[in-house]
Amino acid sequence: MNEVFTFLGLFGHGQTYLFVSHVVLAILIVLFLAKSATSSLQIIPKGLQNIMEAYLKGIISMGTDVIGKKLAKKYLPLVATLGLFIFVSNMMEIIPGFEPPSGNINMTLALALIVFFYYNFEGIRKKGVIHYFAHFMGPVPVLAPLMFPIEIVSHLSRIISLSFRLFGNIKGDDLFVAVLLMLVPWIAPLPGFALMSFSAILQTFIFMILTYVYLAGAVTISGETETL
């Protein structure tokens, strides 16, 4: 199968080069957006500052429902950065001449591992090693030998869930529209691009909300949330 044309492919070849170059491009776009939004802060936000503030407030509101306002603000930098990077990466699929880095399992797996190790680190840091892993054993001591391995597998499966959900949806949309473009290159692919845009936003939201959910399970006790 011939390589799909990309603008960055004009400067090099190979799947590794294309993947890394598009990841770097996504990072540069995120840094540019962050710098532009904060370069001249105003009391009454306008333009990109207004958009970014609305984005951050939306994330805090989403996190408040899951983990409480205090912890939602605490973990805002992680969730907001992940969300912005994933969104930019996802949206590359609707721009001809670019490949979405999130359509590569290497990137989605790396992001899933970041979330996995971070929420476990936070849980251990707050509760201590013994108390943190004690909740893996379930509420009934006699069932601990059964519950502990089940919980371990459950937590490890989150890596697969986070990474393959994002990768599968973005890659699937990409292939779907590619087939439409080959069969009917004009009007027919337009609904596909609309689907890709919706999927890009939805998958970003799912990744962020699951990050908050996993953090809530790690740092709160018995579903308790902090609301201060």
C-alpha cells in the first residue's frame, strides 16, 4: 500500500519519522496556543484568552462533579494539558496533508501510561502504600485472595482501555474517510469529516473524564469527594 501524502513527508520518509514529526507539530501548536492566550492577559478576556479560560472553566466544572472542586483544580494542569494535546492531535485528521498522532498506538499508549502511573502515585502518596493497596482487597477480608488479583487486572486493563479506545476511534475514522475519498472524492466524504470532528471532541472529553475518574478512585475514600 502506497504511503498517504503528508506535507511533513516532503522532508523525510518512514513511519517513525512521520509519527514523531506530527507529534512534535502537535506539541508546538499547543505551546503556541498557550503562549498566545497568556501573552497579554486582560481583566475582560478577549479572543484566544477568552476561549482558553472557557476551556479551563469547563474542565474544572467537569472535574468538580467527579472529584470535587478542590481536587479538580489541583489536577487541572494534567487534565487540561492532556485534553489540549489530544484535541490538537485528533483534529489533524480532518486537515488534508496531515496525519493524526493519536491514530498511532504508540502515542495513545504513552498517554495512558502517564495517567496510570500518575493516579497510582497520587493514591500511594496520599494514603500510603499499605492503605492504598488494602482497598484492592475488597470490603470482606475472606474474599481478599480473590479480589486482589481481580483488582490488579482491572487497573492494568485501564491502560488498554484508554489507549485502544482513543487509537481505535481516530484510526477507524481516518480509514473510513480514506475509503470514501477513494470511492467518491467529492460530496460523499463531507459527512465523514463531520463525524471525524465530532469523534475528535468526544474522544478528548472521554480521556479527560476518565483521568478524573481514576484520580478520584485513587485519592478519595469510599467515593468521598472534596468540595472546598
